[in-house]
Amino acid sequence: MPPQQAFAGLVVAAALAAASPTLHAQNRESGATVEEQFTLPVPAVEPLPRAFKTAEEHYNFLLERAHGGTKHTMQTIPVWDGLWGSGNNTMPSIFLEGGTLANAWRPGATKVKEGVLTPPYEKAFRERRAEIDKYGEQRYDRLTNCEYPGVPRWLWEPYIKEFVNMPNQSWLMNDMMNETRRVYIGKEHVNIEAKHSPLGDSIGFWVADKLVIWTKWVNPADYVRGMPLTSNQFEMVETWQERRNGDKRELVTQVTFYDPIGLVKPQSAVYVHESRPDLEEAGVRIRMWECTTSSNSYKDADGNTQFYLPGDPQYKDPRGFTDFPAIPGQSLNPIFDAEQQ
């Protein structure tokens, strides 16, 4: 497949994912359907060494047990090269009876677990699930308005990721919304702005080839479309480690969510990212997202997500626009324009 066609396919998938809660993964080289991808094997959630009340207590326990962690150099740091795509995860089972990625968005297929969320958050979640049962989808989602997905949702955005590890920082880069999480190795949390942010602040340390991360000061969002909201007190502790699954590379993330306002007690899940050499071969690369001036989505009077289409007066060309159309060389897509002439 030519790189242009591969990239175009990703763009179409992104548009469909924004419009439909059931399309959250890309077809793999094996030809697996979207539903089959939702049921791919996933490692078990690792039990915690003991119960922790806070993310800080959890992180400090692991740091002390690791005697401050492994001090890597550029020669010894684990290399997670290439492109990675989201695989399966166990997060829906935290909040839904028998919840999986395969059934979490099927109307009436699951019911909300009682006593996992605090009363106001459980009430809001039940209302969201009732909307899904009635309409077959969550009618409006923050992504269609160019809002940030939120940190727990970052773990399972359905597009591509890249990872760069260095002794003093790790960069966890997501194609969706230009989200790059910077993990400061061996550092303390710093917040000179005195505010929360979409990705919060992340610090970490290594235990051999395993990266441990603590994230805090995160803006409220949600775990993913159709799942519960998170509060502004949400924090999480993750461990990332590359493993082999046959001849395939996987990054396995064990994560514990802490949210004293939204959760009755901390909850744990496991996420998987899969190496995608097929996308590299097709020429796919992470590009800069910019959707506020080209988004054609809007919320109608009933609270549904709708889209302006070509021909509508409000439609915005997703290729972008220029303030100086009469001046030569002001097109934002010269390659596309040249091909059309």
C-alpha cells in the first residue's frame, strides 16, 4: 500500500472513531476485525504488593524497594523503538459487570458495578450508560470539540504512539492531540504554574527494564468514551515493560488509578501496546494535529454530535485555509493542489 493510501486510511479511521464509539482500533496486518482485536489476549492484572491509600504511598514504596532505581546510561536504557498501536485492556471490567472492550459499547450488554464509584460519580456514570443503551452511543464526546482526552484515556487512544527513553527523561508520544507525556526520571513533582493540566506532571524511575511512573495534577476528564468521569484529584501509578508474545513485541502497562473523589478505593488494570512495523513500512509518521480551525463537528440542540459536510455553509476544508488566498504560494497543501491540476 502506498504511504499516501496508508495515511489516508488512518485519517478515515480517525474520523470514524470520533463519530462512533465502537471503532477504537486499527486493523492489523493479520487482518483481524475490530471486534477480534477487542478480544486479543491480555496479561493478568498484577496484584499490588499491598494496599495503598494514595499514589504517593504506592510510588514511594516501589522506589524504596528498588533502592532508588536503576541508573541507566544511553548504552543501557531500554529502547522501545518504532511505532506502537493500542491493544486490549481490562479497564471496562473495573466499572461494568463482565465488561470488556468487545461489549462495553453494546446497548444493554452490561450493567454498572455498584460501589466502585462514589455516589455522585456513579450517578453520572449510570446516566451515561443509560444514554448508550437508549441511543446506541454516547451522544457527545469531548474529542469532537478538540478537547483533551485525559490521562487515563491516553493509555488507550486508538492511534499510534512512539516512545523515547533517555537516562533523565522518557517521552511517551501519542499521535492523538499531539499528546507527549514527559516522565522526569529521578526527579520530584514540580508545579510552578500552580494549576492542573491535561497530562499532569509525571516522574519516574527504572527497575532494570521496567519503568515506574507517578502522575498527578491532572485535569478532570474520563477514562474513555462511555466510561466514568475522573476528578481533579485523579492520580495514577504505572509500570511499563516490553515483553515478547511469540514473535511480536508488546509493551505491557500495569496501572493503578487513585481518585479519592471519584473512586471508593483505588482500582487497577492492565493495558497492552503492540509493535506496528506494518505501519512503519507503509510510511506512517506522527504528524502535528490542529483541529480547532478545521473541525466540522458541533453539538446540536439535543446534545448529539453532528458534523458539517461539504456543501454546508459552515463546512471547513480539513486541509486548512489561508488568510491570503490571492497571493501565489499561500496554499496549505501544495502537493495536494499540484496533483489536482
